[in-house]
Amino acid sequence: MASQVESFIRKVVAEGAIKVAEFNRWRPRVVAKANPFLIGIHEPLGDEATLENPEVTGTIPPELDGCYLRNGPNPIEANPATYHWFLGDGMIHGLRLKHGKAQWYKNRWVRTSSVSKALGEPPAPGTRNGRFDTVNTNILGHAGKIWALVEAGGFPVEIDGDLETVAHNPFAGTLHGAFTAHPHVDPDTGEMHAICYDAQILDAVRYVVVGADGRVRRDEKIAVEHGPSIHDCAITENYVIVLDLPVTFSMKSLLAGQDFPYAWNPKHRARVGLLPRKHPGELVWCEVAPCYVFHPANAYERADGKIVFDACVHDTMFAQNAHGPVSARLAFERWTIDPVTRRVNREVIDPDAQEFPRIDQRRTGKPYRFAYALAVENGSAEAMPQTRLFKHDLETGRREVHDFGPNRLPGEFTFVPRSAGSAEDDGWLMGFVLNAKNGTADFVVLDAQNFAGPPQAEVHLARRIPPGFHGNWVASGTG
Ligand SMILES: [Fe+2]
């Protein structure tokens, strides 16, 4: 009963706070400076397009039969004073490859309620998780369907092979609460593992497992304080790694009318949780120095029982009111976590600022050798103004660089293996590159084993593609 009363009070307080926040959000105010995530390279597109048979240079590998899909924010309507990059309406950009040809490029908004209304369409079908149904962060294939994903609120949205919204779909009614944009598929079972949080629930997050059949088969609460923002997680053979770090829900930001109510919280103890995922057992919390991680690259267990966890680590995040992520120091680190002593040993793999690390996903949760990441700039208000990708050989410590050249700005690049049985790193990296000078973009395929060399193929698009978040390859017949 006590929890019912608490839930009721929290709901009433939250609804009141939302009303105040909505008033403050649209209250006229002086915009001190332009919002960097609404202008320049980030200026949102105003339309949806289809480009048939775009021009290609190089050779598209004939093995690639499917679609590269990428999700990201592209607001139809935004208040520059309060807009946050993480909350813009989702737009999918897609590139279809078959028989060594680029068949089409398309971009489509994810049909959330506000997008459908703005476009003069009826709402997309399906169940919503409360009022906020923006889905703008990731897109992937699972259980024969394509899913657009977001954390903290909106249910997954099913997308068809032409990038059209099918329905808001909480995994056939089996998901009861917010999901995440970063589930991790266990390559041995095909199950997706996720740590999920809900913006309106401050004292718990959830460990959710979605089976290979696309239905939730496990949903467990984990007690936390302050409503931490947990963007991603990692899995190993026996554990799920829970990142309970000091970016937490901020009532102050919400009441001020900021669209993104999360802030750096020095009072929140930074800790990493090891949650047994195969056998019953206690969640082991290990303290770390305050920091923030959006994206791990991978994690695995060593023979001595210690856990290796590689990630891009920010010194702080959202410490001041900004319209996107800014940190003073960001590096690629290796953490070695001892579940017995609960100590975390941090080492820097690469001190250069980088984000969006990706791996060969067949190595998820297992010892691995290669990681690929996007160079970014510390303290940059634009978030992604760099021209380089990195490839890390974690065995030799060697780093290779692919530089796209002046004014050519890559986003996240995704690794696609040459075949199911090919070796780690034997395959391609793919993603979009914005040509900042002339307002066009390219879809670029790199040979991962000739990383610094010329691209394997480039598909030239007579359209700008603003920086976005995460993309994946969906092979024909798998999504
Ligand atoms: Fe992310």
C-alpha cells in the first residue's frame, strides 16, 4: 500500500512539474545565442526524400544485401532556448544495397504523435508509454523486424523496409515500461539484454531481456537513487554491467523549462554494478571515481575472474546547462573490475577524445581485439565536427586513422562481417559522411583491413545528412 501511495504522490507531483515546465518552455525569453544543434551542420532537414540509384564510386561488395539504417534527431519544431539535441524528433536515413549496387537512399521521420500532427497525418497505430513517444536514438533488426529505439520513455517503434513507421510496439505487449536505445545481443543465444530507466521513476532501473523471438522474457528491478541516466550497458559471459553514474534526473532543469531534465549530480555516488545474468546471485556494486559513460565498446571476463570493460569515458557530463553533450576530458579507457575486492582499475587506452565505439558484434561479451571509434572534440558545442575515425588493435596497442579530409564529417561507423564465419575485423565499416562545405553527404564503405586506405565504395548523395546517433546494417531477410 505504501508504494501505491508513493506512486500516487509521485504521479501528482510529476504532472504538476510537467505543467510548470511546459509553461516555462514556451515562455518568451531572450535567446542569448543561437542553439548550435539547430544551425550549421545540425540544421534539421525540412522534408523526406527518395533518391533512386545514387552515383557510386569504387566497388560495393556484392555480399552486402540489405539496408544501412541510422536514427537521429531532426526536430520539426523546436524552441532554440530550450531545445536539447537528445530530444529532437527521430528521423531515419537509409541506404539500400543489393547486387553491388546502391538502389536507393531515403529519409523518413519516425511517426511519433507530434510528428504525425505536424505532417497532418493521423497518429501512427500502436501502444504508447505515456505522453512522450519520441524515438530518435538507434535502429536495429531483431526477431525479423526493424526497431527504432530510445531510452527513458517511448516504446520501440516498428519500421518497415522502406523506412515507414508500422506501429509503436512494446514487443507484442510484453514490454511494461521504458526500454533503451542500446540493447546488446548475446551472439550465442540471440537474446537482447538491456538496462532501462524511466524518466519518471527515480528509485529503480530495470534489467530487461528480450528473447530471440522478440518477446520480453525477463524484467527485474534494480534499486538506485536520484534517477540516474543509464544510456548503455555491457554484457559478459556471466554478467550484465550496470553503469550507475552521476548524471541524474534534475527537477531544477525540468522546472526551468529545459527539454532535457538531467544534470551532473556530485551527490550521486558513481558505481558499476555486476549483475549475474545466468544464475541467481547478488548484484555486486563497485565504486569508481565520478565520471560518465555513454558508450562502452565491449566487456569480457578474464581467466582470473576479473572483468575487462572498455569504454569512452567523460570526466563529467551536463555539468552546465548546454544543448548537448560537452565534457572537458574524454578518453578511451580500459577498466579492470575485480568482483571479489570490488575495485576498479582504470587505464587510458587512447587519450584522444572519441565516441560512438563499435566492434564486431559477434565478439559481444567475449575477448576481442578490434574497436572502431569516431574522433570528436573536447568541449565542442557541435559534438561531431571531426574528420577522423580510429581503429584500435587492442592486442598490439596500435591505432590506425582514417581521415576523410577537410570538411568531411563522419558519424558513427558500423562494422559488418564479410560472412558469418569470417574472422574478427574481416569485413566492412559503413556510415554517413557529411560534406559540410557543399551541403551533400556520402555513404561510405571502408574495408576494415585496409582502414587507412581509400574507401571500398562511396555513394554520393545530393542531400545533406545532419549528424545523428546510431545506425546498423540490417541484412535482407533479418529485419
Ligand atoms: Fe548512444
